[in-house]
Amino acid sequence: MAMDFPPYHFRCPISMDLMKDPVTISTGVTYERVNIEKWFFTYKKKTCPATMQRISNFDTIPNHTLKRLILAWQNQGDSKSSSSSSCELLNSHSDKHEEIKALLSTIMSSPFKVSSLKKLRSIIDMGEETRNDFISSNGVEVLVQILDQILTENSDFITFRACEEALCILHQLPISEEEGNTFKLLSRQDSTRSMTIMLQRGSAEARLHTITIFKKMAKTNYDWNFVIQDQGIDFFKSLLELVSDEICSKASSCALEVLIEILRASKKNKLRAIEAGAVCVLIELLQESSRSRCEKMLQVIKFLCECAEGRQALVEHGMGIVAISKKMMHVSNVATKIGVKIMWLVCNFHPTEKVLEEMLIYGSVKKLLALLHMDGRSSTKDKVVKIFKMHGNSWKRYPCYPSDLKGYLGCVRQAVDNFLDKFELVTGVGNILPFLMI
């Protein structure tokens, strides 16, 4: 039994982590206490995250039976000998194969699709061999048919739940162009349309599984044009809602990775994201983000600032300049490098007097000066040199400029000249400016 992969019913539907203090709410669904209380009382939600049913009774009842089962599962560990485990596996593999085939052959006509899918899910949770058996038994084709049913006009709550359960299985499967059929089926227009519906209307768990699938698809050469044309800015709003999810960090991280790949593709995608409010959302989230999340958010902001509309949204946001400035030289070298690129884009294409003043007041200029002292040459330092060549004299005129740095600013031109002299001495190239302007 793999302790790294708890059984499905031992995991909280919100965080997907093993529950330590399981409690049951009025809909009969069990959650980790801290997660469901945050859902109700911090985020003021009035629905069950798993079923999306509206509720009026927010009482929670400790699920002592489930807690005992979880503790027993944890204590069991690897207590069985490896030889007996091997015998059990040999005896069970053929049984599981037959069970998978039987479930797949009847699931489409069964009035109990959700129960059948949960059985399939528990089997596939057992490991890679059962997943491969499921795929070779045309299981993906069956699940895609279930996904497509949500597109029909008469789809009901049961159809919706079946679709959610299908996604719970699909997100566990390998999805790549090398895998062939699975990727081909999930990249069909009907399949992607179904998944975007789940991204907007599904439970917390279904949204997590959908964005996990999209993350895997984003690592391929999948063309997102159909999804964006079909869903418009609603697609980006759904991604940004997941980015803002403070309960499930995995969903937030996956949504950021999907955004990065989509924005990398074209300017039209960046404009749609800007229209959806991406710059404002990310600036407000940036302050309390972890290192990894911060780097991804800065990368998205950088892509958006490559458009005039993105730069405009950044400088018009009251915390735009200060948020980027605070992350420079504070999070990581990667965050600093991206932060400097954002500042360079703003200084090069949107250098209003207000922007330059904010950069001085909020410490951006001081950090850029510190970066100018870095030893050696780098693309980051080159951008800093360009920024001071453009706006150094403007900052020097401000009375709030730090007095201990005024003298250094007056010598920036000399520092640049010295830098160029050293470059010529080492490389034999007399004019570095064409390289700096690339």
C-alpha cells in the first residue's frame, strides 16, 4: 500500500490531501475541518464544494469512523511481508482486469454512472499497471463520451456529477503527444468545450482535475485558439479565479503554468487576458505569494507588459510599481531578472513623469542602482544601464532622491563609459551599443 497515495475517500475534496480531522456537513460529504470552515466562514460560501448544492445549515459533525479508518490505514503501512503482497497482487490483477472490462461495457447504459465511475476510480488508484490496463481497454474513449454528454441541452445534475467523476479519472492518466490516443481524444473540440464548462461550473475537486489536464496539454503543442475563440475572456476569468485560490495551491500553480503557455503563443491571447483583468488580479496576489508562485506571476505580468494595454494596466494600478519593486532582490534571482525586464518595458515605452516618480519613491531606483554594482556583464545589468541612460538625469532632479546616492548618479555616465572600455579591452569590439540595444 503506497502511503504517498491515500485512497480517494481518505482525501479532502477541497485540498486533495489526507484528512486529519474529517467532518461531515449537511449534504453528507466529508471534508478536512480547517478547509470547510475556511470555505464557509472566511470565503462566505453557501454551497457544498463537492456537489455545489446550496445549503443553509453550516454545522459540521466529526466523522469518527472515517478518522479511525484513516489511522488504521496509516498504521498498517508496509506491515505485510513483500512475498505475501506479491501473491495478492498476482491474484488480484486478473480480477481487476475483468472488473474494468465489465464496468466499461455497462457504464454508458447504467442508471448508476456515478457509482460505476467511483469504482473505476478506486481501481485505477491502485497503480500504474491498472491505469495502463484501463487505457488499453478503451477506457479513455468511454470517459470522453461521458464528458460530451454535458454538452446536450437536457443534461441534468447526475450527468454533471458523472462528468466530474470522469475528470477525476482522466487527470491521473499520462497526457502527451507521445501517448497518442489519450491526447487526441482530450484535444477534440467537444472534449475541450466540456472541460471549460467544468472549469467554470464544477466543484473545487473537478476544477482541480480539469486544470491538471489542461496543464499537461499545455506542455504539448496543443493549439489553444479554439478554446479562446469559443470561450472568450470567460476562459481567462476561470483561470484567474483558480490562480486566486488560496485553499488549493496546486490548482493555483497549474493555472499559472497554463496561463504562461497560452500567453507565450500570441498577442491576441495577451489582450484577452488583460481584458479579463489579469494584471490587477496578479498585482494584488503578488504580495503574499510564495517564491515559486511569485516567479510564475511575474512571468505572466511580463508577458502582459509586452502589450501597451498591459503596461497601461500596470502603471494605473495603485500598487503596480511598488509590487514589482518589492519583489526585486527579495525573492530570487529569477524574480529579480523578470522584475527588471518589467521595469525596462515600462521605462522604455511608458515613461510618464508619474511612473518615474513612483519608481523613485517606492525604491525601484535604489534597487536598480544596487544592481548596477553587480560584477560582470549580464542581460539584467544591460537593461539597468539602458534605464539609467534614459531616465537618470530625470531622477537626479527630484529632491527626494537619496542624498548619499546623488553623487553616484552623477557618475553613472562615467560608470557606463568604464564598462564600455572594459568590454572593448576584453573583446576587442569598440562599440557595445548595438549589443545593448538588442
